[in-house]
Amino acid sequence: MTEAATTDAGRMDAVRAAHANAILRGLGAPDPAMMSEANQAGLFMLHFASAHHRLAVVLDVMRYYARQASLDPTDYPALVSAEAACRERSAHEIAEDAYRHAIALAPTLAEAHFALARLRQLQGKRDLALSGFATTLEHPVHALASPSAFLHANAHWERATLLEDFGRDAEALQSYRAALSGLASFGVHHVRVARFFRRIGLTAEAIAEFRKCMIYSHRYFPEFMLPPLSAAPAVGPTPVTPVYVTSTGDVVVFHEGQYLAVPAGLWQRSAGELTVIPADMAAASRRASNIAALEPAHAST
């Protein structure tokens, strides 16, 4: 068996083990059966890597609070269980290796480049992270990407923060403005750009950004908002559903902001399979803003 084949076999063993582990499965470790499509291999490895990336973040947080509370790990069962999900290598190492493999399988998968850059940012590998965000911007987002991810805007933002940390203010300004052109607010982190503008003397822009900070805005993390491994099944048009039947047998449906009492015979001829109300049916029906008004006793008064 070649070295590559051995590596691939070992990787598949890791994929199966991750999905079998309740913690990693809960964090998104994909079902090995979903790797059968060759064109999905890169995206599949992205999901595998992301599960370990999530675990790495969880472990970092748990270990921090364990240290703050001076807890012995044996007194923190949740930490023991989480650490047991990765025994031979750290979650950071597994995630980084899997992200790199995802990129090798799908070099233009922008989401993998972004996620790897975020992981390296977490690890303190700032130069590699900066390069990774730049590479992200060279590729289009996945066809099934969530519109809430704002991947490119977030890549500009993370580049801006790194460039600011490096003291490269001119480049940071350019990246912050590119980020803001793609997404108006970066949630609780938005104060950073306001402070940056104030520091470099752009007072009017700083004031505008500080005002945005006064309104609550949640920030999503694109590294954990992955394109699905399979497209959602197509959803057909919603059928028109009766909501009430009057005492005279008229069928009441909701249509264009009003209730319609459709004559029973006319409704029966439609076989109850309408997805829109035809114009002739609407014209032959009684209308009201509430159901009670369609009862004959109310309609005659």
C-alpha cells in the first residue's frame, strides 16, 4: 500500500471515529456515507474539519474557566468528556490538517480558506491567517452558501483587524472600508472600527460607526456557517388550505389579506388542490376581514 493510500485509509478511519463520537457528531462531524460523491469530497472534509474546530474552541473555553476556578480536570466531567473526543492529537491539529486537505481537494472552496485562516488566527499564526483571508477573497462563495455568512465582508474585516495589529493603518483602512461596504455592522465587535477611525483622525466616520454600536446586532461566525453537503429538496407551491366552513357550507380561505367564503360547489369542483385562488373564484366569493363576518347571521346585519 502506498503512503498516500495509507494516509487516506487513516483519514477515513478518523472520519468514522468522529461520527461515532457523540460530542463530535453533535458538533457537526459528517456521516461517512455522505463522502461517496467525488465532487463533494472537499466540502465533506470542510465539515469534518469544522467539527474539530468547534471542539477546539469549546476546549479552550472550558480549560480557561477550569484554570480560573483552580479546578482539577477530574472535578470537571464535561472537560474530561470533551478531551476524550480527541486522544491522540489535539483538536486544533486535526482541524488544521483537515482544512488543508479540504483545500487540496477543492482549491477554490473559499469557505475552507476562510475557516483555516480563522483557525490560524486563533492559534496566533497571524501571518498565515492574513494570507488565508486574502486567498479567500480570490474565490467566489459556494453556490449553497448561507446569505447570512457574508464571507467576503468578514474576510475583509479579519484582514483589517490583523493589518491594524501589524501597524499597517493605510491597508487596514482600505480593508475596513471594504468590509463595511459588504456588511453594515459587525455586531459586538463593531466598536473596533469606530475606535480605529477615531484614532486615525476620521472623526465624522468614527461617530457614524459609534452610532451603529448603540443598536444591538448579532454577529455570525462564517467559519461555522457551512454550505450543506446536499441541497435542500425543492419545495413546491403551498396549497390553499381551508381555515373554516360556515354554517351554510361555504369554505373559508385566506387570500390577499382577507378571508374569502368560497361557495361549497365551486370549492368542490377545484378538488381542493389549488395553490392560488383563480380570479373567477375570488369574484364569486364573499369577502371579510374576519371569519365571523362571513356567517350569514352577521353578513345580513
